[in-house]
Amino acid sequence: MKAIFVTGGKQYYVSEGDTIYVEKLDAEVGKEVTFTEVLYVDGVAGTPVVDGAKVICSVEKQGKQKKVIVFKYRPKKKFRNTQGHRQPYTKLTVKKIVK
């Protein structure tokens, strides 16, 4: 089974057993997370969501991505600004897709 669901303002196309990285969720490692905002399941598209469909995932890890350096520069003004950013994420494994 394949499904498209929404979390963190993004859409994810998954099948059972897939591992995905999503925006940070408030869930502990080892717990299950259920997504009910499912847009598509096995050829059935919702208007806007499929009624009764769920994607059940288990939380594998909470972490931060590699650092991204943000460098701002304005020519002829002696302006240089360096800033770093590490985006937090949650690693999920899709356990079950319920139609």
C-alpha cells in the first residue's frame, strides 16, 4: 500500500516499511504517531482527505541536521554577517497504512 499524508506543512509519499525524516514532532523515541490527514491511499484520492485513512509510524530518532552557514554580504559597505542554523527533525518508520 502507498499513501500521501501531510505533516509540518509538507506532503510525504510513503509505503509500509519506509523510513522518512519529517519536521520535529513532540513524541518520544519508541512511541507510535498516527497521521489522519491522508490525501491519497492506493488509488483513492480524497476531497481533500480520505475518510478513515491513517498512517501509523514509529519514532526512531530525534535529532538535528548538519549545520547550514548563512552568510550575508553587502558590497562596498563593510557588512559581513555569518550565522549558523541546524534544523531539528524526527526520523519515522512507517509501520502500517489503514484504508
